[in-house]
Amino acid sequence: MSRREEYEARAEEILEPIMKENHFELVDVEYVKEAGNWYLRAYVDKEGGITLDDCELVNRAWSDIMDVEDFIPEAYILEVSSPGLGRQLKKEKDFARSIGEDVDVKFYRARKIPAGKNGKEVSAKEVTGTLKAYTKETITLETEFAQEYEIQRSDISTVKLAIDF
């Protein structure tokens, strides 16, 4: 387990009781370096949507515990945030909750995707479709031009909920 993964796992353990007590959902935790600063960031949600006051409540409780636990030797910025409208799907529960939703899938490199009712394919780095199914190895989309289109998860860089304006 990498240092980053260890920090994220420990942070999740600390956050879980706070989430349970307040009936929130811990969507994700990340420890990342951005613009020269380390960030330990929690994405939280709840039924009906998370508010700024909710984020502040979690941040205060989490910060107090992190001050005591003090397991990260580097300086870092602690953040609590909403996952946003175009949330990334990472965990199995994210995929399960998103069955039937439109998603944007980005690939590591261009690949052939269905692009016409006549079976024509084009090379693309991303595709949008309705999430129909998933396994540990694949996701299945229904796209405009394909009833079902199966994609290897190893070929996918990100899967996010599509934002429909």
C-alpha cells in the first residue's frame, strides 16, 4: 500500500463515524498534490444534497480528530467538499447507484466506438451513454448508436456522471 493510499484509508476510518452520526455518505477521500500544496480532501453527500453548513460541520469534527491523530508528517490542507454534479464513479457503490444514469467515459487512448446505425465505427477518446451494467472488469453502456456497448475498465481513465444542461 502506498503512502497516499494509507493516508486515504486512515482518513476514511476517521470519517466513517462522523458520516454515520450525521447520516451523510462518504463518497471519496483523496490525498493529492496540487500547485505545490498537499490536500487531504473528503467528498461527502447526503439525500437531498450536501450544504455548506454540512461541509463545515464535517470539517470541524474531522480537523479536531486529525490534530490528535497527526499521522501525516507533511503540511497539508484539509478540505471537505460536495462531489459535484459531474461526480466521478470510482467505487462499486458508485456504479450500482448510477445504473440507468448517463455517464461520460474517457479512455486512456483512442479506441473504436459505434458511431452509426449501419455499424460504422470511429476512433474516439470518450463516449457518453446510459450505464446499463458493470462488473469488476467491464462496464456496459447503451449509446445512441449501440444497444449495448461493453468496455474494459482497464481501458477507462475516468467515468463521470454526465451533466445535462
